[in-house]
Amino acid sequence: MFWQIPYFDDTHAPQGQVPAYAIGRNDVDLKSEIDIQNNLFLSSLPANWTIEPFYPNEAMTMYFVLDKDSLMVTIKAFASVFVSDVVANQPPAFPILVNPKTSPRYTGWKDPAGVTRKPPPSDKKGDEGDFSGASGLFAAAQALLAYSQALRSTGDLRGAGIVKFAYDRIFDLTWTVTQAFDYLRKNGLL
């Protein structure tokens, strides 16, 4: 939410106006954050001064795209805040940060609610990854073509043809990757 906070002296003469911003998880949380911002600003004014916030815009819904590039743009915009937090080397103020000496990639982490989270299966040490997610499924499907070529080079033309058939069914949108792998299992190729 973006809004304006005009403020007035004890005689109700206008003294200025400041912009204000708040983010909340839902409408109730947003209202609470707006109230906090208004009260913080009011408490910073001299005694008997007042504010009359007005809201020229409706509340907006924002989505953060958290692919690696988008996340880096966000992190770089607030680099001084994040790095200062890590340098303090105390429990960090931002729950997205972890002491850099202990990466959460393979060990897991504690979320803001204090729940210990396990690392994703694809980030376990020594793991080749699990083909979960769209990019993993796409990589698995593409690997079928290499598998078909490997079978052809060993002289197993029947096996190469079966794998190529499954590959083609995925990319003509007839089968899912799971269906193609089931077909290969039934034919003894997985």
C-alpha cells in the first residue's frame, strides 16, 4: 500500500506531507502495518501535532518472482542492509539470511516460525538430482535422446527405436515424461 501522511501543528496549520509504504501478507496484516507506520510517524512529531493520512490508491497485490536472476536484482538493491546484517554475525534480522559459514543448501535451515526445514532432495550432497520441476522433467526427456543414441552405437537398434519412440511421444505432447518412463520400464530399458 502507498499513501500520504499530511501532518499539522497544534493549531492545525499544515506543516508538510510524507509518503508512506507498507507490505502485508493479507488485508488484516496490511492494515496492521499501515497503523504501525501511521503511529510511528505520529509519535515522532511534537506534542499535540496531528496527522490525517489519506489513501489515494487501493491496496495492490505484488508477486515476487524468485528465479535466480530476479532474486539477485532484489538482493543487490538492498545489499548494504543484507550484508550489514550478516557482518553483525548474530541471529540475522532477515530470516532469508544464514551465517555464511553454514550454508543451508545441504543442511537445511530454521524458518521465521522456528521450524527446522530440510534441504530439498535435489540439494542433498552427492545426489544427482531428482527430476522434479519443469526444468528437471525437460532435462530427463532430453536425456532420452542421448540414451537412444547410446543404444544405437552399441548395436541395440530395437532398444534405440523404443527409446526414440518414447522421446517422440513426449515432444508431440502425447505422453508425459512419467508415461514414457513407464513404457521404457515395461520394455526392460530402465
